[in-house]
Amino acid sequence: MIRRHDPGRALGLRIWGLIRKETRQVARDPSSVLIAVVLPLLLLVLFGYGVSFDPRRISIGLVVEQPTAETGSFTTSLRSVRFFDVRTSRDRRAFEAALVAGRLNGIVVLEADFAGRAARGDTAPIQVIVDGSDPNNADLVRNYIQGAWANWLEQEALSLGQQTHPPVVLAPRVWFNPGVSSHHYLVPGSIAIILTLIGALLTALVVAREWERGTMEALLATPVGVLELLIGKLVPYFALGLGAMALSVATAVLLFEVPFRGSFLLLALVGAVFLFTALGQGLLLSTVTRNQLAASHGALLSAFLPAFIFSGFVFEINSMPWPLPWISTVVPARYFISSLQTLFLAGNVTSVIGLDLLAMALIGSVFFALTALKTKTRLE
Amino acid sequence: MDEPLVLIDGLTKRFGPGQRPAIERLTTRIEPGRVTGLVGPDGAGKTTLLRLIAGLLLPDEGRLAVCGFNTAADIGEIRRVVAYMPQRFGLYEDLTVLENLTLYADLRAVVGRERQEAFERLLTFTDLARFSDRLAGALSGGMKQKLGLACALVRKPRLLLLDEPSVGVDPISRRELWQMVYALVDQGIGVVWSTAYLDEAERCPEALLLSEGRLLYGGPPTELTHRAAGRTYAIREMEGDRRAILARALGRPEVMDGVIQGRSVRLLLAEGAEPPRPENVEAGAHAQVVPVPPRFEDAFMILLGGARANSPFAALARQNTVDGAVVEASVLTRRFGRFVAADRISFSVRSGEIFGLLGPNGAGKSTTFKMLCGLLRPSSGTAWVTGVDLATAPGLARARLGYMAQRFSLYADLSVQQNLDFFAGIYGLSVRAGREATARMVETFDLTPYLAASAGLLPLGFKQRLALACAVLHDPDVLFLDEPTSGVDPRTRREFWAHINAMVERGVTVMVTTHFMEEAEYCDRIGLVYRGQLIASGSPDELKVQARSATAADPTLEDAFIALIEAYDRKAAA
């Protein structure tokens, strides 16, 4: 039995009571299960299967005005590129309509004197027409055809017994992601988006809900303190977030076969520190707004969108114009994604992860300091 | 026990610059060992005062000591000795009864055997032991209220603050709640009970009457009521139209205030005035004017300076009356899943009649009401308005009815003129007809000085006028009112009913839902809805007769309500 003058145990009891209450609510609230389990799986599947920056099958129309041995060997060489889906014709007009309609990504024209021009070493022996309305794709098609062309030239020279002497030989070797598969960095990145949603959105909702339903007023009239309230809210969602992260990592590794080269212990630490900042942000939002609708809008605008845009998840931070890279330095997801990609693809690179941890801890502390300042045990 | 529980001296609380203070220079004391009623209409400052006492708000000026502690400096002590039950009970609806109690026991450090004893005591006290595993959200209003009370009492406080505990609670639960509070007082707990129902003040040995943040009266309510002694009369055995008789009585200089009570009219006289004679108000040959005991509300009206509200509607031309039933419900049933919210409800309302649907929250009166104004489709049965079937021609029927939602809901950030124009538009009035109708309303309700003002900033009385104007803009045959004046101060309520009575005189039919007994008294006939069924109907006087017993020779409408529901429950149990 606790005597009234035992403040330490009374404090522990209050915190435990709040945690237990919150956990029961989480377990009974279908929306928290939705956000913690269904949403991560949905997002992972979406990013794992739906989004990819790798070249897909590219439809090329190849116009051969006068078939010769050379055009034949060029056609074969073009067909051997695994991204290309090559159709041939003798008349370019057959393809122009298809290009306009978007059924073709590009047209390659080999004119009647192709063989002669190629032999003379003309600068433009072939003509490439691409659909510039989709610049990304156009660039891709242009580059691939250029590569194929260079390749073919070299092959031709070899087969003719001539020796080409390129001044520099490029022997590219891609580190960490040898297949240059976009899944390998998109899937770890989406884990950060998921945790941002769980941390910021879920917590933003739950504190605001207490205000809206009038239960906060009843809580505040008891001997409960600010820190106890915050801890009581934090612990269950922290556990929920770590659980969601474990689920996401397992899905990434087992289903999408993303390699994981770091240590799980370090991953847990990085995830915990990031959750700390996301939860802090969510708590701050709902404490300031006291309204579920405003808090959820706030969470989407100030946590989810920046995590999507400014984190390097999709858009490269280094190629952003000034001052956007500066803005990204206060987006905690940026550091989390950096750590996640490092842990998944590179391993325990402590110099990177250490800095990321520091930055996240700093941002999180600011959120919590502000929340503690804004949360009062009064209604004012 | 000389030390007061709460000492308030010159207390002022403001919520924003330029606004009227929510509490203004309030000085009073709250004594231990009794129930103190904190009485006043909505917006009087009751909740603000309770929050100040609970230390949830800090005073701007003045001194406030609770159990000898300062609410700013000794907040920890205050939280230990004061229990506070906010409006809407402060319960977690997704936790069970027991889990709610456990949380508050954790927060107040009640553990071990002490906790066990407290839970047993409270569950017995509130009669909730049977429901300890039920989710709080699945409890009725009355049971939620009891659970809220139990949570506040997990550790015995010195001071218990209850913010409008009787709102949304049926009369039976309300009576039980009062018995529980009296039991707490016997244990030495000081209780503050805030309420907008003036009749509840009479149950408190001490009452603080608040109006617009100021203390109008503090002391035993009987003492205040006594000021109205000898000034209250009832006209009984009247013949003719009681609404017209009331209007004539209110037109006389000696009458300060008057209300309809079933077949009688109750009058409050000016100081030293003689009561009017029955022939003065054309009440019929057999009418008698007899003295009746004063009520707390009479005294409040004296403090407010009386209400001699005359409705401009009385001056307007009489509308065409419709023959036969204007509103008719025929075996109306509405199911939500397996739950039957309205079960074979039938009644009909004649032209120029006020019909009230009375019943506890959740009984099915709102469901019935919504089916009658075409907002909800019945599962079976038919609803007619002015002879039009709502199921087949809802648009036509709705054009004939006006609807005023609870507590004057208007577009607060639109001006008065914009609100009127908007409603003229949605009623489908042509531009010209709309302009004429809004001009007529502005003139009738004297809204000219406020035309450009935002509706949200209007004084309460004008908000009410505007809401009514918007509901009757298109000259409806039937007016539907959803709890129109609960929580409103008596003067504003008198004015509202003066308008309604004048409209009824012109041939408009009125449907009211209410759980508020005084509103029910204005009705010509009442249908009592309970557990989805219409268990009784008749004039207020007829219902009172049904409840007359050896112990209650002159039952109030509330007594009748309780007796009828208890009789129904007994029959259902048998």
C-alpha cells in the first residue's frame, strides 16, 4: 500500500496508469492498427512494385531506307539491348504517327547512304527522333541509342580488323548497388516515410482527441504532471513505431530482397532516435492545435510532405536550387533516410550514421522542449 | 467548520482584450458540508468559475483561496483535495467502466486494498457493478454521468465540482444523481453543482446566481424566492384561448411576467400590484385567479427586471389554416441495424397546435422528429406534412415546413442580411419574393440596426430572433423546433415563446422536441417517447392527472414524466 507521502511511487503509478490506458486505446482503435500495420505494407508494396526509376521497355522504331549488311548488323546490335523493343520499317512516315500518339518512345533513321556515311566517319550518320514532351524519357532513349551506336561502331571496327584506340577506356564499377536498382534505395527510404506518418500523424491525432473529447480537462484536474502526460503518450506509440519499423524492414529484406549490410542493433538505435523526433513533432502539433483536423493537416504538411520532398528520398538534395538544401537540413527524415540507405546498402558506416544520429537527436530535443513549454497543466 | 471551502474576493477573468469579462469582480464564499448551486443561463460564466476554482484557469484579478490554498501557487495541493467533473463527464468512451476507474485510481495513487474498497463502494453507490466490463461509450447518458462522478470520487475529495451534471440526463437519473450528491454531503464533502435549470437551485441550501459574469445573488434560494412572495398567481379554469389570455395579461401594467402551464396561466406581478381580475383578461366566466407559491425563477425574473415580451407576429395577418391533420405519423418505425430507434409511432397534430415530443436522451424523439421533417427515411410507416407524403414528395413537404435546429444555429461569420439572403435562396424564393420576405422579417424582428453585423456577435436575444426569422422566411405551415431554448436565460426564453405563441395564433403549427419541462408546458399536447415507443400522449394536464397519487396530490410535469416511465418499466419487467 502506498502512503500518500511517497511521491516517487505515486509518480510511477501515474505514468504506468497513463501508459496502460493509452495502450488499451491503441489496441481498440482500428485507425491505429491501420496506420501502424496496413499503411506500412501498402506503402512498401507501392514503392516496391509501383515506383521505379529504372528503364522500362522502350519502343523504338527503326527506319531502314535501304537494307545492307551494315544496317542488318546495326539492327541486330540494337535488338540486343535488353530495354529496347525494336520495330523496323522502310518508311519513316509509318512511325511518325506512332511517335505522336505516344506508342513509340523514339525513332532511329538509317538513311539510304548509311553504310557510306558510317564508313567515312560522318558526324551524323544516323538520325534519332525522340518525344521531347517527356524529357526524362527522351534523355534516356537518346543516351541508350548513343551507347548502342558507339558499341556498334566498335564492333564494326573490330570485325573489319581495324584497331580503334580510344584515348580513355571507361570501366565503370558501381558500389553498394551494383545492379543500380532503384528499389534498393526507394524501399529503405519508404520506411522513413512510414515512420514519419506513424510518429507525427498518429500522435498528432491522439492528444488533440483528448482535448476535443474533454478528457484532457478531467486529466488535468488530477495530480498528473506535464512530463508524465508526455511520457504516457510517448511510450505506447514509440513501441508501435518500432514494431512497424521491424515489419517494414522484414518486408524489405524478405519480400523485395533489398540487401541489408549493417547491424540490426544500429538500425534499432537509428529508428528509435528518429521516432523520438517524429513523435516530438506530432505531440507539438496536437498540443498547439488541440484540434484533430488541424493537427492532422499540420502533420501532413509539416512532416509527411517535407519527408517526401526534402529528404532525398525521391529528389536529390544536391541538385536542388538554393535555399532548398538548407531547408532540408531541418527535416529529420533526411538524416534517417541517409542512415537507412547506408545501413541497407553500405553497412555500418559510423561516420555517416553518427552525424545523422546527432542531427536527429538535436531536432527531436527542440520539438520536445517546445512541447514541454506549450503543454500546461492548465487550460490557458 | 467555520473556515469556508472557497473564498472568492473581487475575482475577474478575461479571455481577450475588448471582450466582456467571463467573470467580473465576483465576491462570495462556498461553505463546506453542503451543496452549493451555481445557477445561471449558458454564457453566465459558470464553467469559467468552476475551472478557476479547480486551478485549471488563473484569475486575472482578485483573490481565490480553495481549502486554504492559492490556486496559482499551490496547484499540487489543489489537485489533491479538489475533484472536478467537467461537462461531457471526462470519460474515455473506448475504455470499460472498470478501466476508467482504474485510470483515475492510478492517477490519484489509490492502490491495494484501498483501491478495492473504493471500487466496491463506488460501483455499489452508482449501481454500475453490473456494467463494469461495458465500454463507457455504450452507457446511457445517466450511467455515463454516474461513472464520471465515480471517477471523480476515487479518492475522497474535500471539494467536488460538478459542471452541469444534469445536462443530457433523463429525470429519473437526475433524481438519482441528486440523491447521490446528498449522500456525499453527508460524508462531509462540499459540492458545487452548476446548472442552467433554475428549478435545480431550489434543491440546494445555498445558491449562487450568475448572469453575464456577475453574481446576481448569493445565499439560500428560499430567501431569494421569498422576494416574489405574494406576487405569484395562477389563472385557473380558463375558457378560451390560453395563449391569447397570456398575451392580454402580459399587456397589463401590473403583470411583470407570465408563462403558460398546461391549462393555466401563471403570472408574476409587479411589486405591490393587485392581480388582474379574470374579466380583465377575458378568461371566461368560471376563471379564477388564485395565489400560488413563488419559484426561484420568479425571483430571477424580478432581478432581471421582468419580461413583457410582445411579439410583432401578433400584428401580422392571419394565415390560412389547413383543415385536418397538418402533421401525421402513422406507425413510423426506424431501425438502425438491429436497434429499433423508433417503434410504431403514431400521432397527428392539428392546425394551430403546439405538439411536443418529450423524452430522455436516446429515447427516439430526435429520430421521430427527423423522419417528420424528411431528414431521415423511415424503415416502415408513413409521415405526412400538410397532407403530403414525405416519402414520395419530400421536396414539396419540406417547402411547407420551417426548421430551427438546437440553439439557434446560424452562419456565425455571415452578416444578418447575408444569413437571411442565404435562407431565402435555399427555400427557393424568387429574387423578388426573397427581397420582400427578408424585408418583412427585418421589420418584424427589428433587425435593422444589426443588418451588417456578424450573426455570431449578436446578443443572444437577437440571435434567437434571426434564427427564427430564417426558419419562417418562407411562411411555412409547420415549424419544427429542436430543443429551442434549453440553457437560455428565462427572459430570452419568454421572448422566444411569445413569438411562437403569436405565430400559432396566426395558424402556424409547431412541433417541438425537448427534455426540458418548462418548454413542455407550452405545448398543447405532448407525446412521451421512451425506448423508441410513444408511451403516453395528451395535454400536460392530462399527463399530470395520470401521475396523481396519494403522495403527490399536485404533481409537476416532471413527476408525471417519472411516474409514467416507471410504470412502463414495471410493465416491461413483469
